[in-house]
Amino acid sequence: MKAIRSDSEISAIAESCEIAALVLQYLVDSTSEGITTYDIDQLGKEKIAEYGAKSACYNYRHGANIFPAYTCISVNEEIVHGIGRIDRTVQNGDIISLDVCVNYNGYIGDNARTIAIGSVDPKIENLLEDTQNALLKGIERVRPGNRVGDISNAIESFIQPKGYGIVRDFVGHGVGKTMHELPQIPNFGKKGTGPLLKPGMALAIEPMINLGSPNIRFLEDGWTAVTADKQPSAHFEHTVLVTDGDPKILTKVKN
Ligand code: MF3
Ligand code: CO
């Protein structure tokens, strides 16, 4: 597996991740009651361009489908890959998953976060907090000598006892020149299994956790994944570098 990046590639990925993190933070700050998800996406388009980067989502191909938006915006029961719409206004009580993946100087940075708008059902607030903490549990396992299954297992064993549904149809991934590189990083799995983690690997870890059943279906747009039971879903993602020691989160906004 050619997943070990050179020092120059690592700095390029780090720059791209910094932009992805700044754009995501900007969208988080711009999202409140009354804005349409289309307008959020347009703000993402403009901000990505301001940084001299490109959206890695726009025109992304999967089979015959071409992704038409610049960011992924997924509301409530939408899990991932939602498309901003002029007829979808953000409302009190919604949760909005914002996913920003950019290409800067030929390298990818990828991150996502789910935010609550106004007053949200406490069960759903907990879902967001638990999903974010699941991501942190996974990140803690990003150390040389560990395996991908250690990340997967840390996420699964944190989430499982809480009774949520872990989405199995999408996985985290390596990042480099393209958005989805090896290794795949499922959000469930056995300790000590899967590819060995080595310094220089850049990994996008992204638990997608449903309040109810883990089952999904797709909307007619061919992209938006929604929960089969229409209950809400949360998504948190960071791009993380395997170093000689502690994990380094590349998509953290620096203060
Ligand atoms: N962060 C998302 C992912 O890893 C970005 C998807 S863009 C899309 O799947 F074009 F595929 F929607
Ligand atoms: Co991703």
C-alpha cells in the first residue's frame, strides 16, 4: 500500500487540511435559522476559492453520477453527501452536517462536523456529542504499530453500548492526491486487524452514527444517503497524520 507520504507531500496535505478546516469553521459560523442549504454551499464555494483551493466534491464522479455541489450539506435524517437546495431553509431544531473536502496544490484535506440549530431534542444533542467523542476515541488509536482495526474498534466499542446505529455503508479513508485512498477505515472492527499504521499516513476518520437503525437508503438525486427509519444521523470527520508519536489532527483550526 502506497499510503506513506513523503515530507513534501505531508506539508501539502497539511496546507490543504488547514484550508478545509478554515472553510468548515466559516460554514459553521454562517449557518443559522433562515439560511438555505444552497446559500451555505455557495458560501463554501466562495471561501474555498478565496483560499486558492478547489472543491474536491464538485464534479466528483461515482459511476454515472456527478456531484453537483461544492460541499456536502446533510440535514437531520440525511447522513452524508447531501446537496444544498434553495427550497431547504435551516430551521430551529435541525441538525446540519457540513462536510468540506478541498484540493489545494494537488492534495486533499477533508473534514466534517454536525451542528445543532437552536434548541434540539436532548437525545439528539447527545448523539452529536457522542459521535464527536467517538471520532476522538478513534484518533487516540492513530499511532505507529497500531492497525486500522484498532481505530475501528475504538469507535465501535464506544458507540455500541449507547445503542446507536453505526453506518456500515461508508468508511473513512486515506487522503493524498485523491479523496478516497487506501486504507479504508470502517467505523466497526476488531482490534489488531487490518493494515498496519506507519508514520506518514494521512487518514480521514469519519464516524457516521444514527440515532436509530444503521440502515440507509439513497434519495432520488443518487447521492444523499438518509437513514432508512428517518431518524437523525451525525457525522464528524478529521484528517489525521500518523507520526512517530502522538496523532496529529491536520484539520484542527489553529487559534
Ligand atoms: N468527505 C466526503 C467523503 O469522504 C466528501 C464526499 S464529496 C462527494 O465521502 F462528492 F462524494 F459527495
Ligand atoms: Co471523508
